[in-house]
Amino acid sequence: MPTYLIERDIPGAGQLSPEALKAISQRSCSVLKNMGPDIQWLESYVVDDKVYCLYIAPNERMIHEHAEAGGFPVTAIRTVRSRISPATAEA
């Protein structure tokens, strides 16, 4: 199943409190639970004014459905073609 990188423009994201991030995470998990097992949230990275999220889903449509149901912005969606890490250099 494809992995997607979602870019979300969220002004002030880097200054969100731990409580606010927890609430956002809980809302996302609730939406995902209602959508079923075909879509999975792997992790997210919060920077100053954006959040980058990794999801596994059968198609981009499900990413948009999750965003709409949770009230999350979607600035861009990119399909992850490969992953590399320091371990890649040793392979």
C-alpha cells in the first residue's frame, strides 16, 4: 500500500502546547478509527508553521477524507517512492 507525505500549513504549529498536540492527535485517531483499517497514521513532524505527516493509505482520496473529517488542512500530498537512512549507506 502506498505511503504518503502530507504537508499541512498550520501557522504557529511549532508553538502548540503538549496539550494541544495531544488533542489534535486524539481527534486524528478518532477519525481514523471510524474510517477503518485501510488508512494508518505513522508519525508526524511539527516545525514552525507546518506539520508533515506520514500515512499509509490505498489512495489520496482517503487522505483527503481524513483531513476533511478531522478539520486538518492539506497543503500538499506526495507519494513516498523510497526511504533512506544511515543504514542505507551500509547495505
